[in-house]
Amino acid sequence: MLPAKPPASDVAGAVAGRPDTSQPLPSLAGAPWLRNPRLASVITALESEGGGARVVGGAVREALIGRPVREVDVATTVTPEEVVRLAGLAGLKAVATGIEHGTITVIAGGVAYEVTTLRRDVETDGRRAVVAFTTDWAADAARRDFTINALYVALDGTLHDPVGGYRDIAARRVRFIGEPRDRIREDYLRILRLFRIHAEFGHGGLDPGGVEAAGELRGGLCTLSRERVRQELMRLLAAPGAASVVPVMDRRGILEALELGAIDLGRFARLTEIERAAGLAGDAVLALAALALPPGEPGAPVRLGERLRLSRAETARLAALAGPDEVSPSMDERARRRFVYRAGAAAARDRVLMAWAASDAGADDPGWRDLLAMATSWRAPGFPLRGRDLRGLGIPPGARLGEALGEIERRWVEADFRPGRDELLAWARELADCRS
């Protein structure tokens, strides 16, 4: 049974799929990144024998909305083998990084540009596509996912818009090219990309046709590799608009299809509010913990880590957040310092944010704000003793030395880090005398 239609606030009005020719397209001729001589050398080489080459995708989108352009991808009518040959003739290095998909990395002045031959799909199975190369720009655009990713710009700044992506960029609207179900069946990862790109870029509600198709075809997510799912989901959770799209994903059954376990939308929403109020960038691991990490279940971090192919460091962060926590603004200053020292600065910050999100306190709560500020800014002192200090007092290496060092450190922490090295050595001598 299909999930219920979401409320109107979840989706934006549908629009037609043809380019809007009612007003001229802007030129990007003045863009500094487009006038970069390294990029010019790549495009000039590709066009040297009559081929065509244009910048495509994310760089064009980011430039049109006024964001910094960091990576530039190039589409060309030239075949991969010819890309290698023409780059060599121009003195550029070419590396076959994805030649089976038509992609060659061309390096100019130490900068890498992904150059991909125009393609059309021959066969798709929801995970990968068999492609054929083409010289048809419209055919290449039609196989892409969203209209905003199918704009091309020539080296002279001329913008080419085969599928109406410019007006969607102007409206900050993420819309599939053509029929959403067809695009999703070509690659089920596009379900997550719909929500992720909207969370990073979109304004207003989600595209209704895309949301409906995503919910209907959500079962295809189980056919994807966990690594691909992880990459998209973690980017989504860290995006500025994650709080607006994740509830829609939940209502459409998409989170259930990802097998994340029990979902806590309230804690997730509070975390995003707290981060926004504190001026913090979204943190994917913390967001995942707030969304899907049940308290008091030691095995949950490992389960999530395996399900999403998280790194060891990410799984360790989840593990540090899994157990019951006594973190509270009611802690006095000494207790706060002990907490930060024992947890470590990074883990202390994580645990404060999670405990705050799990509480009923608002994002402007002064007690929690003070605790977060202290956990972020206080620098714990270094423990003054080392094992060699105790060996010099006759305590042999091994378990006995470790126990003695741990006991001294415990006393030092309980004394609010005030005792100096000489006093700690005196404690060590007492322990050595008692255990001799």
C-alpha cells in the first residue's frame, strides 16, 4: 500500500518539463573560475580538432546561485580515447579514472578536471548503467537526474539549458528531468539525492512528483551498496535543510527502507535547532546519533556502523554517545571539569549536544549554553606524571605500575587538577612504599 499523501507544506507546486524561453539566459562570461587559464587549456585542447566541450553540473549550479565554485567538471563530444590523445598533444596529463563510463581526468597546472564524454543510457538496472557515447547534448542532458544538474556553460560564458534547469535554480527547486519514476528506476540512489540536494539547496516544499515516486519506489534502496547509501545519507544529515526533509522521508517510509531502526524525530529536530542557535555547522555523525541511536543499547553503534559502512572513528563516536549519561547543566564547575577531562574535548562536546537534544530544554536554554561553551573552550591540563617517573621509584613495569598511575591520576582529578608534580611524586612514593 502506498503511503499517505503528505501535507501541502511538504511539497512545492509541479512545473512543466520544457525549457522556459520567455526570458534570455544569463551569461557567465565574467566568472573568474571560468576565465581560469588551466580550465581554458583543457577546453581549448578538447575543441582543437572540431570537438565541443562545456562545463556542466555542480559548478554551473553553484555559480548561478552565487556560491563558490570548488570543482569543475567538463562534458565533451570527444571520445575518451581522443580526450587522452588531445590532452597529450596540448602537454596535459590524462588519467583514465573511469574510462568505462567515459570519464578521463585531465590535469592542467596541478588542477584535476573530470572530463566525461556525452552519453546516453542503453540499459539500466537501478544500480548501474550501460552507456553509449554520443555527440548529442540534449541526449546527454536527458539522462541526468535533476534539471539543475543539466546546465552547460561554454568557455565564453554562454549558458545552455536543454531541460529548463535555470528557472528551477532561480526558484531553488529540485526537480527530476522527465518522469521521476523513470529517473529513479535508472538509479535508486536518486531517491536519497532528491532529499539531499533539496536539503543543501532547495527553498520551499519538495517537488510533489519526486516525493511520490521516491516513496513508491523506496524498496529499490535495498539493492544499492551500503557505501553509496552511506555517502548520500551522511551528506544529507549534515545539510542545512535536513530538519525539513527527514520527516518527509520518514512519512514516506524511506527511513524504514534504510533499516536504521527506531527513529527519534523529536531529538533530531532539537539537535538541528540547537546547532543552528549555537552557530554550529551540521554534523552528520551527531545527526545520525540523534535520529537513530537508542539510549542504553550498547550494540546499536555497531549495528548502525555495519549497516552504513561507517568508519571506525565514526562508529567509535556513536559508541561514546550510546550509554546513559549524567551530563546536565546542574553539574558544578568541578564536576564539569572532571567530565571534560575524562571524556576528552571532542567527546565532551558531542555528549553535551546529545544530552541537550534529549532533554526538554529549548535551543536558547542558558544553562545548556553555558555547559556547551565550557565543554568547547576549557582546555584540560596534562597529567604531570609518566610511567617512567614511577619506575624510577621502584614500581616495576606492568599491571602494578598501571594501577598506581591510574590511582594517582584519579586523586589528581578529584583534587580539581591542583596538585603539582612534586605532590604527585610524593603520592607515588607512598604507593611504592605501601606495595613494596
